[in-house]
Amino acid sequence: MRLSRYFLPVLKETPADAQIASHRLMLRAGMIRQQSAGIYSWLPLGYRVLRRIEQIVHEEQQRAGHIPLLMPTLQSADLWRESGRYDDYGEEMLRITDRHGRDMLYGPTNEEMITDIFRAHVTSYKDLPLTLYHIQWKFRDEIRPRFGVMRGREFLMKDGYNFDLTKEDALHAYNRHLVSYLRTYERMGLQAIPMRADSGPIGGDDTHEFLVLAETGESEVFYDSKVTDIRLGEREIDYDSHAECRAVMEEFTSLYARTDETHDEAVFNEIPEERRRSARGIEVGQIFYFGTKYSEPMGATVVTQSGERVPVHMGSHGIGVSRLLGALIEANHDENGIIWPEGVTPFHCGIVNLKQGDAEADAACEDLYKALKARGLEPLYDDREERAGAKFATMDLIGLPWRITVGPRGLKNGVVELTSRRTGESEELAPETAVARVAEIYAGL
Amino acid sequence: MRLSRYFLPVLKETPADAQIASHRLMLRAGMIRQQSAGIYSWLPLGYRVLRRIEQIVHEEQQRAGHIPLLMPTLQSADLWRESGRYDDYGEEMLRITDRHGRDMLYGPTNEEMITDIFRAHVTSYKDLPLTLYHIQWKFRDEIRPRFGVMRGREFLMKDGYNFDLTKEDALHAYNRHLVSYLRTYERMGLQAIPMRADSGPIGGDDTHEFLVLAETGESEVFYDSKVTDIRLGEREIDYDSHAECRAVMEEFTSLYARTDETHDEAVFNEIPEERRRSARGIEVGQIFYFGTKYSEPMGATVVTQSGERVPVHMGSHGIGVSRLLGALIEANHDENGIIWPEGVTPFHCGIVNLKQGDAEADAACEDLYKALKARGLEPLYDDREERAGAKFATMDLIGLPWRITVGPRGLKNGVVELTSRRTGESEELAPETAVARVAEIYAGL
């Protein structure tokens, strides 16, 4: 993309009403615009990151064998009356009446609707196991929306639902989701720690929240510091293997790590003192097993091999897709702006032309631009007639992990400068070497 | 995808309440499920086609230089009061009150919001031309939703908005959209004819609708039969060239082609009688130029080179993404089911194993499955223990354009059968030749 033809409305001033870094930086970098309280437009740069996160979530869900579909944003109140949640849900549910006077609502979650789909179409144990998911906009009418996209009212969530014949199979689905979530977050360059949590209005006994440690997090968390040393890394895990998924679950959840809702001071104090940590965290996902809580009242049953009709065992599993942008920025920024991890960056590499209009510099930038694109990369070329300082400030603010700087002086020596946003370190390289280096960095992602 | 692990709930019976072929076939093929009147879940197969259509729309929009963003589904009523449309829009607008008693609405279109984004961030003629678009769910509270996704209430639309300094530039944006829309529809294997139309509640003088001819279309249309002979084809068009885009516009719109809203019997009768056609059509897109209708009341202005402040010239341009599935099926089906054009098919090729459980047949199918995937294709392998007839019926119903049939008898002679869904013609080929043939078919798409 050439910046002269893009729409990147960066702000010079820090917005007064934004209290946390991610909210400030998303506004300053021209990523979002508030349209109403807790409702945002995703401007082009923000939209690009949102799509990259969505793409990673899709890929990891499908790698785990989960099947995508798409449920609508609006739901009939009748479905929620069946489960009993229509009255329970309270004021966070946005209730709507259509022109015929029918009660509708903007879905805050989809347990009822997916159970309805299941019961309409599945009748035999042979069709299990089954996990369906979607990535769709949700609405929760928060009384005080704040912190930008971290606690918005209209937000994008991946929610998935498993249907299994037995509790044991459903717990495997739970573990499989845990593994796939760990992989999802790690691909984004994010450490999210599964912590034992409270199930809230979804219901159920087993639930873990995934928390990113950050000073601005809304939840207080308590954990054994050893838990932060564990990584899934590159290991191959067979998602069909109950044993392999259970082993990962046990490895990641046997050390103490809980939110304040489930925190137990006595158990916490059994950890050696030097490993006890209390901190703040941002919740970026949650998994639940809740058995037959919905399948029983809603009649989602299958006929078993022996001819018996039984309700299916279910769980639901969510990733806060739009919220992840906030969490990623909270975990990756400095005083100059955002520092995107390579896995989610909106553009792979910036190109800064120090002397726009200089024939040689312009030609070198064009060549770099085309060479990066030819490698399947998406560069952002700052081809505006601006001072070098302004161009650097913009690049630092929007946080592309790599920048190639092109100027007449370097070109005389046949070099351009490749700079890491994270370390600030620069290297002078021949243009083709810089392109190869950038391509290599992204090759594994 | 292996069908044994997929969720494809095909129906044996024809749903009684579905009046048109596309609605019937989408229900029967397990593509959609109605959740409320005019509100659908997109089941896995339907969701795949929706995503393919969305992808083509994105690619062609970006090829034309248009920039994607994403506006929210819910909007503040205040924005619509500024343009005067809040009271005008009538009962099709779904009006919502949030917990604080604020008036909101589920956006049926986005002229107000995009104008708000523009005026907040753009102040100079230097930032023009600019075209922003998004693909987002919309809601129109139709009094009688019908024909499945063709006239639903919650529907997916691409809507784009151009901002230009002069009327001439805005008319170029209009023409550029016309060209990019033609290319978009042709890539989907669809002929959509631009017809002079009425501007309705969007406003403006210049507008064309894109219509797909189909007996079940809701609009009556009148045209010169020569208009159906024109194709954009493979020609290269420079989207920055006013002259090239205008030439295409003139070529496609100089022959008589109008909806009943603008039909003029006297002009129509000037066409030689043998070329006069009246038919029915499905509207799949519309482009508008409306000048300063929104920019003036909402204060969307820029400062010109000479320092003058002027309102920008705008237009808006829509493609009915979810409705396109219905139009595609209306134009591509037979008595056995859907016949997807290669450009939008949910899977590239089906594999039917005639004797599941036979070691040789199973191994041959696995090899084919892997070989197709290795070529970047997405096969659907029917690995269920079902009769051949049932497998063929499912493949015909869901309409994959190509099917490879594998059975013990063919394998003895070293061949499998490659069948075209459209022509029904089959050819016996060595498995590797069949794979190469399928790869070749999709190579240019």
C-alpha cells in the first residue's frame, strides 16, 4: 500500500478521554473511531489487524477439526425463554422489538441458537463428536463501556460449541480447545495463561479463563511464577488423541493460577513464597464444560448405539477477537507507539523514503516495494512529501515491526537501512539483502 | 474435508414453505437454517460459499483502489437526524433503545456514518480521491421477508462510498465502480446487466442497478437483447483512467436496459422489434452518484488548492453479498440440485468412494484427497458408508462442479471417473491425470 493513497488518519494529540495505553494508541494510530459509547468503527489500519487475528483464529480452529458456520446477530427471544436465560440475563442483553411486535435480542452469546441447530439436524451418535464455531459480532449493553475495544458494547467474538456423546468425550473437547487456544495466542506473540475461573451466566463446573498479564488488566490474578515459563512451542499435538490433549491441559493447569473469583488464599500459601505472584490480567478467552445444561431443557438428544435416547454433553469456548487488539497493544508498546508482533502486524514492513521526489530514492523505493510484494509480503510505503521526522514518527506510532529507510546518502554506498521497531537496532544492507531478510523473518509465520 | 467429519445436514424432502428454487435448494443442501422470519444461520456449506463471494468482492474492490474498513452494525439515531433520514426511513428501519434510553438503530446502510468518519479526519483536497468500503451485516425490517436469503431481514452487503473534489471526479468513481462490479460478477460466473434505475431513499440523479435475468426475479426489466452479448472478459482496464472507465460505462449502458421504475415505452419501441425483451431480474447491486446530498448538511468539506472550503461530491455503491447466493442458484441449477460456477464453489471437487471399506478403493481415495490438497485445492471426500446412489444424489444436490468417482472395477483398469456436474459428461482417467485436469480447471480462477 502506498500511504499517499491510503486512509491513515493519525492524531497528533493524545485523546483526553482514553485512560489506557491501548485505547490511546488505537485512536492516535487511526485504527478506530468511536461512533457511540462502546461502539467503534474499525478504520483501515485497525481493520487489517482485526482480519489477521480472525484469520489466525480460523486456521487454528480448523486445524483442531472444528467446523465454521455463521449465526445471525439477532435472535428470537423465544429461544432464550426455552433455556430460561431470557429473564435471567439482565440489562446487559439488548432487547429489541420488531415491526410486528416480536421480541428479539442482539445475541451476547449463542448457546441457545447452536443447540437449536443441533437438535434440528442431528439425531444419531454416529454424527458425534461435533464442534461448530463462528466468528460474529455480539452485543452486551455494558452500563459503563470503557477502555476502547477492551470493554466495548459491540464486539467480535469467536464462540465454539462442542457436542459429545459422553462426559469423557466432552472433556476431551475441552482439552482440545485449551490446546488450540494456547497455539492461537502463541501465534499472535501473546502469552495467555489458563486460570481456573468462575462460570458466570454460561453455567457449568469446569472453566478456565485465558489471561494476558498487564498492569491495566481488569481482573486480579494469583499464580505460581513457574506457570509463566511454560510454552506450547512447536510441539506436534494430535488433536484426536485424548491422552495428548489431556497431558497439555495438565501441564498448563496443575500449577496454581486463578482469578480472584476462585482464588484460595490457603492453597496459594502452599506455593514457596518467592514464586507467589499477584498481578492484573486481561481476559482474552474462556472455555467451559457444562454437560447437559442446555441439551436437556432444549431437547438436544441423540440415539446411542444401543437405541437409547440421551442428551448430548456440551461445552462452549470463546475468544475475544476484537478485545485481543487491545490486549496485544497493552503487552506490546512503548512511549512512541505500538510494536506489533510479526504474527498480527497490519503490514509486514514499512518503507520510508527520506527524499520524496529524488529520482534515485523514488526508484529505489519502488523497487523495494515491488520486490517485497513479489515475495508475497505487504509493505506500507510512505511516499508522502513529508519530513523524515514525521515519517519516522508515523511508522513508530503504527508499530510495523520492520522498517526499511531509503535515502540518497545510503544509496550512494548501495545500501538501505533495515530497522527493528522492537529493539531500535538498524543494519545497513544492500536493498535485495534487506528484502530477503524481511522475507525470511516472515517465512515461518 | 471428509464428509464423515463434516456437518452437512441435507434434507430428503422439499421444504413446503419455500417458493423459489434457490430457497428450496439452500434448505435442502444444508446451507442455511431459518432462525426467525428473514433471519438465517449460514450452515457450514452455505458459509463457505458466502466467504468465497466475500473474498471475490474484496479482491475486486481492492484492485480498483478502494480501501476496506468496518463500521459497526448499530448506529446512533442522532447521525440520521443530521441527514434528515431518521424520520423519513419508515418502518423498515429497526429502531432500538439501549439501557440508558438512547435511540439507536441497526444500520440498513451507512451514508451518514461514513460521512461522519470523513468529516472527522479529512480536511484537504490532497487526501482526495478516496473510496472507502466495508462488508457488514445490515438489517431491513421487511414487512414480508421471503425467498430465503434473497429478501431476508438480516443480510450481508458490501457498501462503498466515494469522496471526490469535483463532480467529474465523482462520475469517474461511478464509472470505476461500474467496471469493478462487472468484473466481480463475471468472476462469479454471473451475467449482471447494468440498468438505469430509480434512486429511492438514497437519493441522487445517476444510478444503475445490476440485474441477473431469472424467471423468479422480483423486478420487471426491459432491454435490447444486444445488451446480453457484451462481456468485460479479460481486457485490462486502468482504474485510474477516466477515459477507459467511461468507455466501458458507455459500452454497457448505451443500449436500452431499464427496470420498470424508469421504463419508457416510447424509447423502448425505437428498438427493432426482434430485439425488444421484457423479462424478470434479480437485483444484485446498485451504484449511485448523489453529489453533495450528505456532505452539505453534515459538513463534509475540504479546503481546495485555492483555499476555498467546499463540500465533497459523493456516491454510494452496493453489492448484495448474501443475496448473491440466491441469484447464483437461480441462474445455476437443474432438477437434481445446484450447479456452482467454479469461481464460487464451496469445494473444488467431490470424491465419491463407491465401496467404502474396500482397502484398494479407500487407499485410492486417500491418495486423490491428498493429491488435490497438495495442489492447493479443497476436495470434499464422501467417505461415509452409504450406497453409491445416495452419494451421487448428495453430490448433485450440493452442486460441486467436478466429481471423481472411485470404484474397484475402474481401479482394476487403473482409472477413476471425472464427471462434470453441468454437462453430466464423464471421462475415465488415470487418477493422477484426473487430479491434473481438476487443477488445470481452477488454475486461472
